[in-house]
Amino acid sequence: MAEEPRSNRRPSMSDVARLAGVSQTTVSFILNDTPGNSIPHETRERVLAAIRELDYRPNVSARNLRTQSTNLIGYGFDDPGGVVSHPVLDQFLYSAILSLEEAGYHLLTFVAGQRTDTAVYEELHRRGQVSGYLVANTNDNDPRIACLLANNIPFASFGRANDEWAFAWADVDGISGMTQVVAHLAARGHRRIGLITWPEGSKAGSHREEGYAEGLRAAGIAPDPAWLFRGENSVQTGAAGLSHLLTLPDEQRPTAVACVSDLIAVGVLNAAAAAGLAVGRELAVTGYDDSALAQFLHPPLTSVRQPIAAIGRHLVAALLAQIRHDPIPVQGVLLEPELIARASSGELGIRN
Amino acid sequence: MAEEPRSNRRPSMSDVARLAGVSQTTVSFILNDTPGNSIPHETRERVLAAIRELDYRPNVSARNLRTQSTNLIGYGFDDPGGVVSHPVLDQFLYSAILSLEEAGYHLLTFVAGQRTDTAVYEELHRRGQVSGYLVANTNDNDPRIACLLANNIPFASFGRANDEWAFAWADVDGISGMTQVVAHLAARGHRRIGLITWPEGSKAGSHREEGYAEGLRAAGIAPDPAWLFRGENSVQTGAAGLSHLLTLPDEQRPTAVACVSDLIAVGVLNAAAAAGLAVGRELAVTGYDDSALAQFLHPPLTSVRQPIAAIGRHLVAALLAQIRHDPIPVQGVLLEPELIARASSGELGIRN
DNA sequence: TGGTATTAGTAATTCGTATTAGCAGTGTAA
DNA sequence: TTACACTGCTAATACGAATTACTAATACCA
């Protein structure tokens, strides 16, 4: 029997070569524009025609094996699964995926289980499944970052960790964001400003708290510990926080409440409505993240918009540079957020 | 020069074999428990010890190339990127990832661009990057499903499409869900029940509308077209919907409003508060999805809980069966949702 | 005229694993 | 005693592409 091109198999480079009457090497040269090889136009056309005819596609596994590389980047979910869906992370991932795809990479998502369980990060890399990682939601002494650094695995992180660790990160300046919020509120005449924030121990939280303190200082306001309320990132926390603040005596009770997330602010808005308080007139409320909700709430929520898409693009660039061993210094970058003023912090166009 | 085990390379099976004094074949047999081969305990131990000593990990690309397989499943985001974050999908993905990982698979996420652009689906599969797909958010004539069926690519979908297409899907019975809602409202004495739903053309939407109609019929209520309001899935739509319903004359104005999503219900809750309506007492409101928000809203939101994690597990099982060519019939399965009654549809424990 | 470059390729090897075919030695049933 | 099966392995090959090393033919220059 003659050698039939096994037709139930996807065509390989050799099939293309046979059809075009050249060697497999030549096909490879053409497909990769391998430098140092001259292929006349006519031959190239013949090969390209064969590729089109067979509808050939290169095999990813073969290429990865040969080049000892990977076209995958890992991303670990540590969230216990959509219990709280995280718009900011969703947006970050989306922009990261887009940037990765432009460079021919894809994102492999996995569940990281316990935050402290870094085995998966080592494992996926050692098996040659991923070339590096994107990490989000970082903290001081973050075990994932410690692990990646120790194993010399390329990564880039959305968020900082210990200052003495040198790695590629990008972050939004939470200090600046919250300072802007307080300045905005102070400019509208508020002198007693509450803050509803997360439990202690989160890097992002402490930055925003620092910005709050800085804002008060800049406005010449003496901070009052009673203005601070802490809770998990939930609507409930916002409601509980407002209840707490409303129990304070008149002369101590805040006229404005800043929240470290829109989700918490939604709780404040709800509770204010339930208490018969007119938000924007009797009470100013601000959120953080400028999520899709914010502009459609009643009243529309003043919030802080973070350049999330830019973070995604930046981190992907930094990560791929490491993987390619580009001589680009591994370093962090801090981006500025932008205050989006809406009615919840006082009617637009009206200064009191 | 003697042959040094090149130390800056990750150890391969041959390195293990050399250290254990056996052939690479034997190591492979041991690692894969290849049937039909007898390896005495002592040899096995020796090889396992070598594996431990070298901290060997098999190379994914090599294995995939040799076995002509893949340990990846694709999932395409069609959402334009976190503009609206989708808690149900997040939850679905999380449970799917967990199930996949149990079976040694991982999830590759990509951006599908236009819903009609199915090229990526073909491409990733033909390049041998993924073994199949999980598809969500389906619709009638869904081009993605048409493409996957036409190319005979394994997949499983969260949601149905054309009834005449045979493929593996799992879905939650939206008809049942909304029927339960209306029955619940009718049982509390409501005779005029509004529905705020999505624009026409979505499969999920029309099921829920059908359930609404069915619920009215079962309660002996004549439907009124004026009770129906349509809009995108947003808080804004809820607010606009309630405004519309409140413009109706007294004898036509609904005393209860069912929404096809919690997000929309949040808008209704906000608008009701703004209008001075006491939700739960003067107006009943229900959501759908039982998202994390629901129980913390004011008042807590009656909603419909869908067995999302079960869907994820089921679809992964169905998909992997196809990939393994298990003789399991390719078919769909419809799961029952559960009504979670809370205060927004009338004070708990009180029947009027 | 010889020597070197350039052009247009090809053959052979490699990446790391899975798998097929087979071999030497022992036991065992006919 | 032969045939056969089983044990405990190994050698060789294939998967599909990238890469290195090479060749044959022509061109160019002195």
C-alpha cells in the first residue's frame, strides 16, 4: 500500500512540506521568519498555498516542548468562590487576558486553595505548564510572593508586599485616593468625616486609612477614633457602620462617611434611606472603586476610579519582559486614582 | 569530558532512570502504572527514591505531545470586561475549576471578542491547546455552539440553545424558579404582580417570563402587559422599572414586583426607599440568583437560589466523558432552583 | 584560475515522554 | 521434551516542531 496522508490526523508541518515539495525545515523557516535564511518569493508562496490548502495549524505542545517554553501564564483564585464577586479583579483579569493574547499568551486559572498553600505555584511551573504568574490581592509577607521569589519564578503582582522585596508590581495609590476623597468632602464644608474600612491587616486597607488620616491633617481636622468602623467587605458592614456612627452624640456625629469600597457604600446608602436620611443633602457618602453600580445608585455615588486596565497592561508587559529575559529592571509602579464626584457627596454644582 | 547531568536543566525521566539504574521506560511504567507490566517492589522503591531525590516532575508539553492530548479546557469571556461583573458566572467558574483540577485538568480563559466570532474556538482546539470547552450564557442559535458542533469539538454548556441540537448542557429551570416566586407572592395575597425583566431575545429571560406567566395562570390572575418592564441587567433598570409601575393608576398598580436578577432588585429597593415606600409592607420585591448581597439588603431580599456549583460539577463530568470517549450519552439536564423567602416579600412569619 | 560568498535549500538531531516490540531467564503444563 | 506463559526488564521509535550543521550550485573578485 502507498503511504496515504493519514487523513484522520491533523496535518503536520511535514504534510505541508510534502505537498509543497520542500523539506519540513523550510516550512519551519517560513513560518517563523527564522533569520539568516533566504527563501525566494516563489517557494514561499508555494508553501503558504500548501498551508492554506491543508488549513494547517502548528501544534502548541510540540512547539513548547522544543522551545522549552510555554504560552501560558497562571493566575490563582484565592477567593472561596464567588461568595463575594470582585468587580475590580474581574476587570483586572479581563485587561490582563487581552494584553496576554496580544503577545500570544493565554491565562491559566487555578484555585489556590489556602492563601498559604503555595505548592500549586511551584508545581505548575516545574511541570512546564506555565511560564510565570500574575498575582493579585497581595499583602505584607505574602507567602505566594515569597515562594515565587525563592524559586526564581517570573511573576508580576497587582499590589505590593514587603518593601524590602524587589519584584515587579503595579498598584494604585490608595493613600492618594482617600486623601482626594477627604479633601473633596472638606471642601464641601464637612468637618466630621467617618471612615468605614476593612479589618486591620490588609495592605490596601491601611493605605486607604493612611490617606484618610492625611486628608484630615491637610484639612486641619483632628481625627476622632470614634469615626472609624471596621468590618468585612460587604453591604452589611456599611449598614452596621452607619448605625454605629449615628449613635454618636450630635457634636461628634459625622456629616460625611467615606467607605473603602462601593459595596460598603451601598450598605450605607440603604441604611441611610431606612433611617430617613437624605444622602447628598443631610449626609455625604463616598465609595471606592467606581464600580458599574456607582453611577446608577440613588443618589449616584461619589467614588474613586482606579486605572485597572492600565495596571493589567503594565503587569503583563513587566511579566513578559522577565520571561523573555529582556534587560528591563524589575520594579514597581504606582498609579494615581481619580475622584469621580457625584450627588452622594453633595449636589453637583452646589457648594455649601 | 564526562557527561555531566546538566545541572541547570530540570531533571527528566532519563535522569531519574540513570540515578536508579533502570531504563527510562521502567520509570515511565512506574509513574503511569502502565498495565501489563510487573515491577517488583524493590525496583519500584528505588525509582521512587530517585524521583524524590531529584525532585522530578513530569513535563506537561512532552506528555501532551506524546499522548496527543491536553490538560486544558477553554472558557471564553464574552463580557466586555467587568463592566458588569457576574456573580453567577464567577461562582460557576469556580466550581468548574475545582472539578477540573480533581481530574488533572486546568482552565484556560480567553476573550472571545464578539459573540459571533467563533474563530478562537476553532483555533485553540486545532492548535492542540485545549481539549474542549465550557460555554456559558448561551442563547438560541448560539454561534459558539453551532461552531463547536460543526467541528465536532467536545464541549458542555451552562444553558440551552436550539432544542433540535443535541449536546451536553445543564441548566436551572427558570420557569420553575419564577413560578415559585409568583406562587409565593400570590400566597401572600398579591393579585397585581409586576415583572422587571431583560430585553427580549435571551433564553434565560424568556424562561423566567414564561414562569411568571405560568405562576399568574396558576393563581388565577389575568396578566396585564402594563406590568412588564424591560431593560438591561442593571440597578438603573430596577429603578426605572419601579418608576414606570408607580405611574399606573391605583387599581392597576402592582403591589409586588418580581425581578429577573438581584441587581435589578437592588434598583427597585433603592427607588422604593427614595419614593418613601416601605418594602415588605407596602410593596413586595423579589430578586433572582440569591447573590451574596441579597441577605444583607434592607430589607433582606427574597430571591431564587440556583444550584450553580452542581451545574459546574455536572458539566465538567459530561465534558470529560466526551473527551475520554466514555460511552455516556450526550444529553442535557435541568436542575431545580429554590425560593429563599426573606423580608422583602412580606415580613417573615406573617401571612396577610 | 582559484578562492570565497551567497543562495536555496536539506538531513539529522533534539526537546521529554509514552508505547510497542522484544529478550533473557524461569516455571509449568502437555 | 517441547511449547508456552510469565517476570522483569530494555531498545527503539513516535509525537511535531525548531535548530544546527551541512551541501550543491551559482556568483563575484582578484
